[in-house]
Amino acid sequence: MLAAANLNFIVFWRFGSQQQQPTGVMVAIFSIAIAAAEAAVGLALVIAIYRHYRTTNVDKFDSLKG
């Protein structure tokens, strides 16, 4: 769904705007960068949980204490 939104930004910039500024492309690249950062944070959380509990089974995560 994010890829479709990025494609819409680029298409509407290309065919709807008569300006020479690549604002649609910049918004799409910024959006992709934010999605990559979100994926990195999610992966870091999974790695931290695995290192602490030695499993990725979510049924075993019944305590939230540190």
C-alpha cells in the first residue's frame, strides 16, 4: 500500500504539475526512507527480544517486567 502511495505521488507530480521541482519524487524518497527506518526498528526489537528470551515465540512473552 505504501508503494502505491509513492507511485501516486510520482505520477501526480509528473502529469499534474508544470513545475520543474521534483517534489513528488522527494516525498516518495522520504517516505521510503521512513519505511526503512521503521523496518530497522522492528528488526532491532525482534533481535533484542530473541537475545533476552532466546525464542521468538510470542506465546511465551507473558511477562512485561525487565
